[in-house]
Amino acid sequence: MYVIGALLGCDRGSTPSHNDPPSLPSTGDENAIKPTPDPIIRNELKDGPASHVAADRQLVTLRSASGKTEVVRWSDLRQISVITTDEGPRLTDVFIVLEGPTSRLVIPHDAKGNEGFVSLLVTIDGFDHLTFARAMGSADNAEFVCWTGAGARFRGEPK
């Protein structure tokens, strides 16, 4: 539940983007929830605590239990979503998905290091905190799109 706690530190004045690129005004469209796409979650990621995530303002790195290391640059991102499944509580059932034009990084919400990662994630300019909070409470098979754009920027960074 520390993920929800990270939201409490967010800027309450920020406006959710509801799937529009951060530079566009909100359309008010509440269709942020989509059916879960074809399975993109590797079985080894369903044991979230066996993975480790680390993030700074340039990169996100995930090391899985098998030793596989994956990296994505915030500047390469085009979409951030949360995929939820009905497989909990024995298996990890919430995953944050970072997608770029040629890469996808799936991060279990209970991976080691997740608290610091989420604290940074929620400071992305235009990040939809309301959709993120709804995703954290979901026990259904669904995808919640929290941000779309061309390269994630953090609040307060020059454009």
C-alpha cells in the first residue's frame, strides 16, 4: 500500500490528462480503462518481490529473478499504464508498464525498490494520478493508461 502513500505527496493541483498528451487540455473522457491486452507479463514477473527496480531522472532499470536486466529511458516513453489481473494475492497482480516506440518494460508493483520508482513516476508532468489510484484498487483484468506523450518530463524540468 506504500504506492498509494506516494500519491498523497503529489501536487493536489495537478490536472489528470485522461489519455491526452500532456500538452493538450483534458477532454474529460473517462475511458482510461481498457481490457487487458494479450499477455505481456512474463511468469517470472508474477513473483514481484524477486525483481528489483531502480530509477533516476534518466533511466529505469529492472533486474528480474533470472538475472535478466532491462532498461528504458524516460525520454523514450510514449505511454505509461498499469495492468491489473485477478491473480492476487498469491501472485503479483499489479504491473506498471513503460512503453516506448521499440521497448516495453513491465514492472511488478511489489518489486524491491518500487517505493522510490513510484515516488519519481508520479512526478511526471501530466501523469494522471486519479487513474493511477483507481488502478491500484482494481482486482479485475484491466489496463489503465496514466500518461501518453513523447518523452516523459518531470514537473519543474525545463521543456
